[in-house]
Amino acid sequence: MGYLPAATKNAAIGGAFPAATNRYWGFAGPTSPGTTGAHEVTGTASHKRQLSKTTTPTAGITKNATAMTWTSSGTWTIKYFVINALATGAGTYQGGGPLASTITVPVGSTISAAIGAFQLRATG
């Protein structure tokens, strides 16, 4: 792996996830979404993907720019977050990553993510 200055990392992650673009965030698990967004948790309207833009990158890192809340429509076991271009539908996956740990969420429970809880990083 090479060594990239922060400005190059910011340009890379900012080019893939421009701060002015809406993103729709959800969860996957316990199996990785990989590069396709497979295994996304789905359910009723209360679980719909949540809207947040990303922050302007700093040190090659961009984050969710707003706090988000989901209500589980079933018992979920989640280990990953996912990002999509659209609020609903397949084929809109843009990326994601692991959570710090696997979470089991009982039906009807609320999951909240603070500003900056989810991070995407350009490395090198």
C-alpha cells in the first residue's frame, strides 16, 4: 500500500461520497453486505432507510452528517451499516462498513445513531 497525503485521501472519499448528496442509511447482518449490499435488514415503513448526507472529509474520513433513528420491525441481528442512493429498492448500494460489535435488536426497539457514528475512510 502506498502513502497518500490527507488532501489526496479527502479528494478520494469526497469524490465517492460528495457532502451535498443525499444518502440513505440502513443495516445488514449478521452476514457482510460485501460489495453488493446483500443481507440488508428490511421490514415495514418504520424501518425504512434513513436520510443523511455525509460530512466534508477530514483526514480521509467522511461521516453521517445528521443523527438518525430506526424502529425494528422484527428481531434483528445486525453487524454492518449500509448506504444506498435511494430510500427504497435494490441495486442502489453505495457502500457500508462494520459496526463496533454485533447487536441483537428486539422487535419494536429503537436504534439511534449520533452525528458521525458511521465512518467511511480512504486509506493509503
